[in-house]
Amino acid sequence: MALKINEYCVACGWCQMVCKNGAIREGDFMQYKIDPERCTECVGWYEEPRCIQICFLSAIEPDSTHKETHEQLLAKWEKLHPGKVPQVM
Ligand code: SF4
């Protein structure tokens, strides 16, 4: 499942800095957005989603409209980073 940014976001930018998939961008109305085509919930990099850990406003949550299995998330990661070895399976 990809993640999404909710209305508590104040566009501080910390989540964008920690996302190694380049999945977080500035959206409209001073809030950031997560691209579900690039978010792997950090599968491939870390045990837990980094952006959720760093957001002090709890503005990042699961997006139930983009449900994916662990295998699908890992396959997405491998497509985003061809030739690289996952840091965490
Ligand atoms: Fe990026 Fe990981 Fe957050 Fe997804 S969970 S947006 S890959 S930092």
C-alpha cells in the first residue's frame, strides 16, 4: 500500500528529504503529495516507512486506495532502482 499525506501537512519538507524513492513532491495548497507509483512504503530500503517516522505532525498515513503486497512493493522498488540490491527485503 502506498502512503498519503493528510490535511495536517504544513509543507515543512522533512519527508521529501528522507524519501530515497523520490516519491514526495510539493502539491497544491502548501501540502506535499506522495506518488503511489514511486512509494514502496520504504520496502527495499528500511524496515519501516521513513517519512512516517520523521513526520512530527502525523501527517502521513496508509492510502487504502493503493493496496499492494510486500512482493509488489519490492518489485516496484526493483523497477525504480535497476541493478541495485535491496537493503532490506
Ligand atoms: Fe518515500 Fe518511504 Fe515515505 Fe514511501 S514510505 S513516500 S518510499 S519515504
